[in-house]
Amino acid sequence: MMTFIRPRLRKPLLGGIAFLGIAAAWAIGSPAWGLAIVIAVVAVGQTVAWYTWAGADTDESALLASRADERQKQVGLRARALAGTVALAAAYTGLVITLAVKMADAWPFAALLAVAGFAYLLGLSSYGSGEPGPEGEVTAGHQTRSPASS
Amino acid sequence: MSQAELAAALGVSRQTIISIENGRYLPSLPLAFVIARFFDLTVDKMFDPDEEEAGT
């Protein structure tokens, strides 16, 4: 479906939809449902702001507009890795604190850590090393042993 | 030739050209080949560290 949407609009739109989800949840769950309208307006504003920002000539804009080159993708990947690490540290801190203060509230943090751990293992198996070949043999254009290991 | 023109010719961003020039980013092998082809050089000529040291 995303291919029908202009690349510059994809991520701003996704961000807006995510924000609208929060607005919908707020409208359903909170007695102060009027605030959901404010959140929805902010969501639309954020989408417009991100779309405008995506037109600039910076690394962040290129990532936002889905037109990043190889270096910019690497920058985005590192930023995601940092965000993931910080989120894990926050979840761990939350788990430790809630275990000490109110054990019944600890499960969301434990679930976050479990999901993150599973995702990490999934990533290792998905993006990990290629097919193992016979050790020490070097075929034309395909090296099976790292020069660093010799 | 400006950095923007070179970036457009190579299909990368202007910031990436600046990063390669400053030595802050090493291009991937496919991009290195594109750059070498563009300047009509070989990859080893372009990215030979010994030659760079000799030139400075």
C-alpha cells in the first residue's frame, strides 16, 4: 500500500496515524475525551510539519522523506540502535524500580525486555552470517575465510 | 563542478559527498565503483591510503 503514497509523505503520514491512534485511545478510555480532539489536531499539525521538514536538504530530512542514500541510511540505523539501547535501559530501570516498589506493576517492563530480547535474537538470525562453507577454501570471487583470521 | 552537481551525478546526497571528501565516511564498494567510473579512475587509485599520505 505504501508504494502508492509519495515517498516524502510516507513517514509523516505514518507518524500522524500513530498520533491519531493515541487520540482514539484517549477518546475511548479517558473521561476527558475532549482532549482527544486536541491530540488529533496536533497529529495533523505534526504530519504537515514533518512533510515540510522532509523537503529540506539535510540528513534528517532525507531519512524522513524516504530518499536516504547509503550513508544516511547508516546514520538512521545507528540512531535507531541508540534509541533501542536507551529504550532497553529505560525498561530495565522501570523493571528494577517497580519490582522494588510495587511488584504487580512490573510485568509491562518485563514484557518489553522479553520482546526486545526476542527481536534481537530474530535480528541476529535474519541478518547474521551467510551460509557456512568449507573452511580455508577460497573460490573465484567468494572468500570463505576471513584474512583477519589467518 | 559543485558538490551538489557531483552528488546528483553519483546519485547520493551533497552531505555524503562532503563526508567522503573530509574522510568521515568510507563509501561502500558499489558506490566506490560508481565514483571511480565517474572520474575515469580505478578504485585502488582513488582509495589508496599510501598514495594519499604521499600526496600530503
